Amino acid sequence: MSTCSPEDDALWGAIPEDRRVEWCRAWVDFIPAWLGTIPMMMVYRAVQRGSYTTYQSWVPVAHAFEAAGFTPEAYYLLRLTLRARHATAGASPKVVTYGGETHPKITTLQASDWVLWPELAKTMTPIRATELILADGKQQFPQGALINRSGEILLSTDD
């Protein structure tokens, strides 16, 4: 159940209520944009109650990643792989971090940079899928894998 007004609730559009809760749960750990301490506490409390909140700067993130083929769970997994990779790799233009002086560091992603990730993560480890996207075509796909224009992975006879 939402704690939002009908106008705010309409921002979610066709995203079902259960996925709204899951998006908010993902954002507890991976904040799309800093809103302040009080709004962050409201998100956390809503998630604890099995509810969700609506922030105008956050909901478009859900829409963009859903349009790119992500579920909230896949988004969370992607963010975990980026956190794990950060310990061993340098910066990437696909991963932008800001803040840190007056609020926590925030890492932002553009859904369009990650559109192949959900399909890749189905056929290889999520960390490997992340590394391939971040390599930006400079790393070979394993086992002769090919990707068609629809983003589907076509595997060669090397499987």
C-alpha cells in the first residue's frame, strides 16, 4: 500500500504495486539521487511496512530500467556486481559517482547503457555480464556468443 497521494501515485504508471515496493527496496541500498535524510528515512520505513514511496526524481529510474528489460531484482544484482567490481577496476563512463562531502556518494546509471545486461546475465555470471558491458566492445564474448539487434544472445556451436 502506498503512502502517496493519487497524483504522486500516478507517476508509477503501469508498474504494479508489488514491483514499486521492490524498486524502493533496491533504492534503500542504491540511492538514485540524494533527497536528504528525512526522505531516506521515509523510504526505509515504507519498505519495512511493505509499502513504497514516490519521489519524482526516483520513479523515472524505475521506468527507464523496466523499459530496458530490468526487474527490481535484476537492477539490484547489477548494482551489487558494480560494487564488487569497483574494488578491482577503475572508473567507467557508464558509472557516474557524485557527492560525498555533505551526503553519501551516489552512483548513477543510464538504463540505455545496460540494456543488454539482463539477457547477458541469463547466460553467464552477472559479474561477467557487467564486465562485458563495461568493456564496451573491447572484450570478447565467451564461447563464440553473438548478440542480435534485439539484444537476444545467440550462441554458436562452441557451446
